[in-house]
Amino acid sequence: MQKLHLVMGGRVKNPQGLEFVDLKAIDVVGVFPDYASAEEAWRGAAQRTVDDAEMRYVIVHMHKLLEPDLPAA
């Protein structure tokens, strides 16, 4: 089964949280077929903004949102 992951990021209101300042300015890095490739993309995006505490990138487990009743592997 394909387990899709979304990597996205943007400026957050509080560096400790995940509330984005401007949803129209979200940087969608891409959708990836597995966690390993999503993590690699996430690391690259996060590394580019490492000096900006208000920029945050995350990995969203889309497969858990699309099919929440499937058992974990």
C-alpha cells in the first residue's frame, strides 16, 4: 500500500506551535510515496531556513487522513 506524505512549511505565529501566519504563503514542498523520501525533502527545506526561528516545515501523514481505519503496519 502506498503511504503518501505531504511536506509543507511556512512562517508560524509562535516558534513553539503550528499556527501559520499566512496560509496563502504556505510552501508545499511536495507529496511523497514514503516516509523516507518525505523526511529527506523535509530536511532539505528545514535546513534552508534553519536561521529563521519563525519558519517551520512539517511532514503530514496523508495516508492516515485518507484511510484512518487502516491498522498501523
